[in-house]
Amino acid sequence: MKYYQNNIKLLPYIHQPKYVVFTDFDETYLAHQNQERHQKDQKELEEYLLNYTYEKQIILGWVTGSSLTSVFSKINKYSLKVLPHFIASSLGTELTYFNEKQYGKKDKQWENNLKETGFSEKLVNNLVNILSLDDIQLIPQPQIKDSCFLKNYYYHQRNKELDLQALLQIKNIANKAGIAVNTSQCNPLCGDPENCYDVDFTPAGTGKKDIVNFILKQTNINYQNSIAFGESGNDIEMLQAVEHGYLVGNATNEAKKLHSRIEENEYTKGILSVLKTLIK
């Protein structure tokens, strides 16, 4: 795949980074409503990143449930001007570097770790079929074929009691099969249907929090200098894996019940506000 967009700017390569910033992409870094105020805030954050990542030795990564293909489609659609140092796409099952020295380079160690897990499409299909026998219907999401190591479905809500039972059963069957599953309330602003849960099957040890741990280990960045941003339930483990984990102001109600550190400002305005406060 050729990762390219006219006028896209790359952040400088940081040999010995001091800070690392992880951020969810859809509805955290990228406001899908794309109103004028969002565009202004986006531009201000991009200017900050271009001006200060080298001086303050910051590396930035997007950690997203979207595939890399989907991310670049949105970069073009919303005219984003700056790529991060790395993109952990497909819920952290793909790790690709984008900076002045590494453009579109996959992390081979991370890739090899995934191949050794025994995760497969066939295994997930078997679990989905077993769940259907108990009247737990999982509907494949449109991008399910985009990644070998992320298989994502929708679960349509029925009532509170049935939903709790279904989600618990989904987690139990995945655990017994030795794979991971993440369930979180869908956000319609991201293009998801209403009244649904995301159900994401991945290899064990490859979620958003695992990307945090891997990057911290690879870079030797002090844990005290780790920062993360998110807006939904599937970001909580990532926020809790760093020293400074923030929900942005537009976070979902589900996420706000699960995590208490909430930035007042929304989207990139919230991200920039926190960075200016924490990084002097």
C-alpha cells in the first residue's frame, strides 16, 4: 500500500524521545463533524506539533480501531496536514512508523509477536457461530476484511439484562479460546449505528494498552512522561496504562463513568491544552 497525500507533513525523527503521546483517532484527534472551530483547533495542534516535537523531544502516535486504509481515507477527506510518528491501527494490531526516517515501515517485532499467537479468522468464525446458537447475534462490520488480526462485529442492544449476559458470555468464550475481545458502546459520530456495541476480537496481548507498554519499552521513555487521550470505552485501558491519561471533553457517557480524569475542552483543543500544561 502506498501511504501518500499531497502536502502531508512528517514530524521529525526523535532519536531519544523524552515524552510520548498516545491518542485515539476518531472523535478524539479527529472531529467527524468538522465544523469551523474544529478545523481551527486542529490547525493549532498541528502547528504545535511541527514547532515543538523536536525541541521538547515528543513522539506522537494515533492508536485507533480503524484500519490504516481507513485512517488515510479520513486524512484525505478531512485535509489533515500532519502525520504522527506512528500509527497503531486496527485496535493496535498493526504498528506502522511515519517520520522523516521511517515512512510506512511496519514494526517487525510487533508483527512477529502477533503471528505467534495462533489467532485466525477461522477461530473467530467458530466463536461467532457458537454464540449464535445461544441467540447472541454478532454482525460483521464493513471493514472486517481489512486486518488479519482484528475481527470486528456489532452487537445490537436488546435490553439491559440480556445485554449484560451477552457481553459476559462473549468475553468468557473469547477467554477460553485464548484470544482477546474488547466491547464498548458505539459512537454514532464515528459512523457506527446507534444502540450497538463494538465487539472486537484480537490476539491476546495486542490491545491499546499493550501498544503503550510496547512503545514505552522500545523507547525507554520514563513512565512519568507518558500521556494519552481518548473518548470512548475502548480507550480506558490505554488511559490507565499511562501516567497522564485524559478523556477529552466530548467523551461518551460510558467512558466518563469508567475514568475520572476528564479534560474540559473537546477534541484537539483538549489535547493541546493538556500538552501545554504537562510539557514545559
